[in-house]
Amino acid sequence: MNIFFNANNKATLEALQSCGVKNVLVSHKYSHNLKQFYDCFEKIFLIAGVNGEQDKYHEFLKDNKELYTNAAQFFINNNMCDTINLFKKESSMGLDTTPVLQQDFIKHLSQLNLPNGSNVCVGKMSGRLDMEEAIRRLPVSMKYHGLGKGKYIDKKTFESIDTSLWISAALAKKFDIWSGNSSIQMKLNKNNMNDPILKHYCEKYKDNMEKIGIKYQDVLDNHYYTMLKLPIAMYYMPLCKSLNSYTDNFIK
């Protein structure tokens, strides 16, 4: 599985680069320095982003084809018909975008008439249980990318996913730790920085931490760039090793 880490500002870009991450997801809104992303990472997945501008996104895709490996179509959340029409428009423009399923995934896919083996993004559907059931029913003849489906990372549901959850330790002071066969959530505050569980996993994943340039003392000090990178060392690196996908996602 390929993991595309959300990298939409200088801090996240530098953090992911120093962690040896191979794949990033970039919003068009932050694509003014896409050449810098191109030089740092192996694969770049481009999306229009929240409140994106359709014409500007299409123009950018057309003018910068050599700077990205994948691009999601411009889509309308929870609007299957308009999203299908937009994909047809992009195809007629000669843009090689990946369709994004909305609302009724099975019905949406059936109306695209794609050849077997095509890349398809799985977008949004109202109702978590309905969405999970629809994902289970997707035909296996396509290659699926879970758009914003970071919580599916260990479920082997998609060929690839993208996620911004790795930023949660720095922003929300909570993150997942890979225990070896499942994840546990760690919530940080000034009263539990010496939590024995945190200390245990910092020791367990000490090699990963050293590999990406962070130390236990920096964790105790709640250093911003350390917290930004800590989930990479304590969740994504060991998880990818468990999934036998480490070399698909990391160069270190």
C-alpha cells in the first residue's frame, strides 16, 4: 500500500522530507512550489482541495503534467451527477485525472464505464456504516485510492490512501502508536509527558526516532517539530513494516 502524506506547508514538507517519506498529497491551493515537492518525493498526488477553483485547477493540471504522478478530478462532495459530468469534461480536455466516487459508489462507478485495472478514488458517502458497506461491495477489478481514508490504513482495503492524521500529535496532541498488531491512541498534555506507556514506545522505536532525527527529551519538551514527526516513527514506520510496505513509503 502507498501512503500519501498530506504536505501543505513548509513545516510539513520539511518534516516529511527529513523522515524519508516517498509519497505526498498536495492541494492545488499550496501548489505554487510544486517543483520543490517534485524534487523531494517520488510520487505526488494532486487534489483541488477545499473551496478549489475549477478553471484554475484544470489550467494548472494542463500546464504542469510533468510535476505530478496522480491527480484527482475536480469533484463536488456528495454530488454524484455533477462529479461524473466534471470527469467527462476533464477527459474531453485531455486531462488524465482519476475519478472520485461520490454518494452511491457502485452506481457512480457503473456509469463511468472504465476499463479493468483503472485507478479510482473513493470519496464521500453520507453515513459511516453505509459507506463501509459500499466500500466492501466495490468490484475488485479496479485499483482504489482512499481519498482522506487514513483510518483505513491497516485494513488492506485500498491500493493507496492519503492522510493528514499524522499531523495530529503536533496540532491536537494525540496520535496513534503501533503496538505490533494494532494501534493504541496516546493523548498528550503537560501532566502526562512522563507517561510510562509513552516512554516504553519511545524506547521500543528508538531506532526509528534516531533515523528521523528526534529524541525522547524533545518529546518531553513538547518540541513542535518533534511532535510533527513523532507519529511517523511510532506509527507509520512500524505499521508499514507489518504490512510489508515499508519500502513503498520510506527511503530511510
